[in-house]
Amino acid sequence: MSNKEGVFRKRKYDNFPNSQRREDKNITVNPSSLVMKAFKSFQHDLDTRHDKYERLVKLGRDITIESKRTIFLLHRITSSPNKEDILAESESKMDAVRQKIKQVAQELIGEDMYQYHRAFTPGLQEYVEAVTFKHFIQTGSLISIEDINKQLVFTTKEEEEATASHEKPVSNSLEKPTPDSLESAPGEFTLQPPSGWSLQVTPVDYLLGVADLTGELMRLCIGSVGNGDIDTPFELSQFLRQIYDGFSYIGNTGPYEISRKLYTLKQSLAKVENACYTLKVRGSEIPKHMLADVFASKAEMTEREDNMS
């Protein structure tokens, strides 16, 4: 077999004369040709797109990290006597996260968001998780996607200063005139105020963020019981049941990530319901300082049974 292949390669190579092979080596490419200019333009566009994608990946990673730190801070509210201070600190952290999201919005000016959506969608999901977690702690309800997107409309620095001083902002760039903005002199350009930036959370990002929220609510339930709060688990159980019913209604018609996170959501709901069952049936038998340990051990047993099945 090897000899035949060697003969075939030799015969195929011999089809080209030595003179033609030498001429091919001496061929020079004209860099000023239209074809080369077109390919250089393509190369520049691809390099620009790849660089922007990497910047968005980094911003999405920063958004994820800061959102997780906000969630960790909010979990301290079950054991801290100064809840208002923790909420105020978490709000300042969320403002810093929104500044990162503003940078993402600036990168997407004039671009199709869905071409780069995969780069920063994990950060948006983590941000939704942090925002919904904070809103639930404050109100006991689920924030809507419309309210989340209202917080992601950003203005320029000139607009903020003009709003503070009640003056009309002035743009430093010229805009194409519209019929309403034309002066009496024909063909004269006028200055238009800047429009700012916005980045809208997609319904998929919102759903996946809410699905991750259920895990934080389960941890909040265990932490509340460990601190002697026996009312919060029953409130969380009812709230998680409503979320689970909503996701069950979506079913397989939603994104493929939903089915994967629906299993984790069901586990979180089962842990909270087991905690409520233990409090209702055996709450008077177990000391309060041991309730959290009992729930943790039961959660581990439930996970092992699920993994075995």
C-alpha cells in the first residue's frame, strides 16, 4: 500500500515540469491590486471584530465577578443587625456593575448585539440574578424585565451635567439635519443633543437569571433558619413554587438552557420544602442552633439520592 501511494505521489508531482515549479516560486503579488486591497479590508474588519469580542468577554467577566460579590454581600443580611447598611452598600456595588454594562453598550454602538451576545450573556445573567435577589429581599416579589431594563439606559456626561443644572445639553458632533431642525438658511447643519446608550436584557437572559436566583433563595432559606428565623422558609417555599410552575409552563418551548436549569430549580425547591416540613413537624424537637445542620445533612442525602437515580 505504501509503495503504491509513493508511486502515486511521485507521478502526480511529475505532472508539473521543473521550469513551471521554478516560475511559481518567483511569482510576486501586487499589493496594490484590487483583490489584495479587498482581502486587506477583510482582514482589518475581522481583526477589529475579534478585538471587540475579546473586550466584551473581559467586560462580561468583570460583570459576573462584581455581581457575585453583590450576592455574597446580600447573604450577610440574615445575620447582620444593620440591614439598611448592607442594602445601601449593595446598591453602590450594583451602580459599579451598571457602569461596566454601560461600557458594553458603548462597544455595541452601531453593531448587531446578537453577533456579540454570547460574549457577555453570562455577565447579564449574573446581573439579573443579583438584581432580582436584592429586589426580593426588599419587597418579597420578583422584579420584571421592564424594570431591569429601565436601569440600563445611560446618558452621556454632558447630559448628566445639563440635567443637574436644568440646561439643554449641547453636542460636540454634527448630526445630519432633519426637516424640523433646519434653520431658515437652506443647507445649514444644526447641533443635536446626544442620545446616550442603552443595553436591554433579553428575555432569555432574564429567564436564566431568574432560574439561578432560586439557588440563592435556597441558601437564604438555610441561612435564615440557622439564625432562628422560621417564617422566611415558608415565604420562600411559596415563592419558589410559583417560579417553578412558571418554568414548567414554558417547558420545552423555551431555550435549551432552561431544561438544564429546571432540574437545579427543582432541587432547590425540594430542599426548601423539606426545610419547611421539618420545621412544621419537628421544629419543636430540634434546637434552633441545630436546625441549619439538620437541613444541610438532609440536602446532602437528597443530592446523593438524585445522583444515584
